[in-house]
Amino acid sequence: MATSFEPVLLRNVGVKDSHTLKVYRARGGYEGLQKALALPPGDVVARVKDSGLRGRGGAGFPTGVKWTFLPKDHPGPIYMCINADESEPGTFNNRILMEDDPHQVIEGIIISSYATKAATAYLYIRVEYGLSFRRLQSAIDECYEAGLLGKNIQGKQGFHLDIHLHRGAGAYICGEETGLIESLEGKRAWPRIKPPFPAIEGVFRKPTIVNNIETMACVTHILDRGVDWFRSIGVPPDPSNPRDIGSLGPKLYCVSGHVNKPGCYEAPLGITVRELIDDFAGGVWKGRKAKACIPGGLSMGFLTEAEFDTRLDFNELQKKGCLGLGTAAVIVIDDQTSMIDVLYNSCRFFSHESCGQCTPCREGTAWMTKILARMRRGQGELSDLDQLAEIGGGIGLTPGTTICGLADGAAWPVKNAMQKFRPEFEEWIRSGRRSEDPLGELLAHH
Ligand SMILES: Cc1cc2nc3c(=O)[nH]c(=O)nc-3n(C[C@H](O)[C@H](O)[C@H](O)COP(=O)(O)O)c2cc1C
Ligand code: SF4
């Protein structure tokens, strides 16, 4: 699978001046937009729906279906809101697209705005992404000059679009779509209770579509290369399950951690973890073996090495007890790394990033962190393991105790660790070991 596939999303990366309009156009750019503008907006929505594209931001919701949730014939403004917060640990695919091929993303935003009848698009980008911000802004400026943004775009009467960049201040919760909207409106990024979902009430309480950067890049190619091309890549729907829509199209996989060649790689949805590590990332570093990996960004949980033949798609990871595919960012953990340290670091991150609105999330994430900090000091008790499993099982959208999914993301690594790595934790506690990892310096906070 790895060798026969031709990269599409990364095809311009590495080409000199790939971020400029001149080079993008010379390589076939904005042809998808021309094809889209020849269709009525409803047909563009239908194509994206028929392609089976599922959002690349984490939840995998079908993009075209989301667009149909907008109220019909809405008299007021509709907004596109592009999520470039990219705070999920291990995830940097959006950054590569924005830095090296911003026009590919902008073309997708223009097509999506045409389809959804939005005349304003906000692109919310985390403040740490300085080069992405500058490249996007200069690409947007080029588009205004070339008539690709502004009024009556490409001569299409009545199709107007402005894109505004908005820089976040660097908080994980700003990536949650309603936290993002609150932040965009100038408030603290506290996620909203849903429903209403943003398609009904989003930015400034108006109908809004929130989509990820990579989702936008996929829209560009669906319109340019067609629905059949997109559906020919990835994992088709299971014919025995009428509700399954498959995992279709190309995907950017970020690989980091204990591998020889960390990086962002493009492959069809459905590549296995093992193929990704061995065929793309040069195998596990220092001649060691892997113990585990985080398969889709930290919040998705853990796979053991024995589970590395699992397909990275929207269905298979759940069958292995993970939360889902998430951002498809794979962090590899070698066999000399303590899962106690890994889990402590995970809990510390989520506790720090909890916005604090919901008691189970605010208190639960801090409680789990304190237990693990004590365990790292050699003062753990076996009963702590049941306690961790119980706290992890009680927080999140899944048990229905929180407003947003950050708590699920905090809980899943804990639940998976207790199910899959319990003997390592038991041995650690029984032996009274202390952690020698530099993370210990941070223990003073707990
Ligand atoms: C805590 C939390 C953080 C999130 N962070 C991001 C993020 O950084 N980028 C992103 O695109 N989606 C993020 N999401 C998912 C968004 O809420 C939303 O589903 C997504 O932007 C929709 O775009 P898509 O349908 O194109 O995937 C996050 C969700 C949660 C619960
Ligand atoms: S689950 Fe956590 S991050 Fe999400 S709204 Fe509640 S307290 Fe905030």
C-alpha cells in the first residue's frame, strides 16, 4: 500500500516557492475552484457528501452531511470557520499544509464557502504558528489581487468572500469548536453546551460551519479530481453494515516519538500502525522495540505493540478500545520507557488544559495527576489503580458528565493504560520504584 500511492495533499511540499500563487497555479492550482463555480452550490455540497469525506480534525464527522445542517434559505450571514488551532499533542499536519501549500487550503475554503453560501470565513490559528500565519496572510493578499477573494469572485456574480485570520493565544481548549467560537468572539474559550450546534448557532450566534485545515485541502481535490477518485482511496464502507460510510481518501499521518524518521507522511486511510512506523518512519529508534503507541493524538489512548497491525481508520481503533482515529498522529513509545511516566505526563497535560467549567473534568484530571505523581515518588498503592480506572470511567461526554470531549481525551489514556498495561503499574507499585525521568522536577506542583 505504502509504495503504490501517489501523494496529493503533500504533492507541492518541497517544491521551490510552493507557497506562492504563481507556483501553485503552475502546478494545476485553482482548477478545482473553476470546476466548482461551474456548478450550483447545492451540487458542490452533493459532491462532497458523495465523496464520503469525513472531517480530519478529530471526530471524523461527514463533511457534506454537516453542511446540509445549515438552515435552508437563511436570510442572515452564514460563516465558515476554519480550525487551525492544532493543539493535539503529536499533531502538525495542519502546520505543514499552511506553511508549504497555503493556496491548497485557501482554495478549499473558497469552494466550501461557495457551497455553504458563506461570505465571510474566519481562520482561527494558534499563535505559535508564526510562519503559517505569515504564509497564509500573503497567500490571502495574492488572492485578493487575483480576484480569487473579494467581490464577484472569478466573475461569478453574487459570490463574495472575505477571509480573516484570527490568532489564538495557545490553549488546547481553543480547538474545541465552540470554545474556538467563544475565543473568536473575544471571550474566554469556554465550550458551549450543545445543542444548538454551530451549524444552527455558531459565530455571533449565526449559522456556522467549523472545519479543519486538512478537511479543506481534501475538498479542493474532490472538486478537482472527482468523487470517484476520492472514493478509490482508503477503506470502503462495509457492505454488511448499511450505516458504515467507510474511511475514504488520503490522510496525513504525523509520526513522532521513538522512531528514526519522525515526520508528516501521506498515505491512504487504513494503513496499519506497523506499516507507518516501518515503511515511512524508519522503524523504532536505537535498535529498540516498541512497547506502545498513541495512535491518533494523545486523547485517543494507547495501542500495545501487539496491536500495531490495527488499521488507522475511523472504525478499527475503537475495536481496540481506543477513542477513535483522532488526528491520526502516531507517537511511538519504546520498550525502555515507563508507562507510569507517560500516563503522568498525559494527565498533567489535560489537567493543565481543562477549562474548569465542569467539576468532573476540572477535579478528575487534577486528581488523576496527583495519584500518578505520588506513584512516581514510589508511594503508590495497588488500590490507586482501581481509583484511576473509576475516575477515568466517570468523566467525559461518554458517561455524560461534561460539556465537551476534553475530559474523554483525558480519560482514555488512563482507561487504556489500566486495561492494557496494568501489570507494569502493579510491578512499579510493589517494588516501590521512583521515577528518574526529568519530569520529576515538576512534581513540586503536585
Ligand atoms: C478538546 C478538543 C480539542 C480539539 N482541538 C481541535 C483542533 O485543534 N483542531 C481541529 O480541527 N479540531 C479540534 N477539535 C475538534 C473540533 O471540535 C471540531 O470537531 C473540528 O474542528 C471539526 O472539523 P472537521 O469536521 O473538519 O474535522 C477538538 C475537539 C476537542 C473536544
Ligand atoms: S469537559 Fe473540561 S474542558 Fe470541556 S468544558 Fe468541561 S471543564 Fe472545560
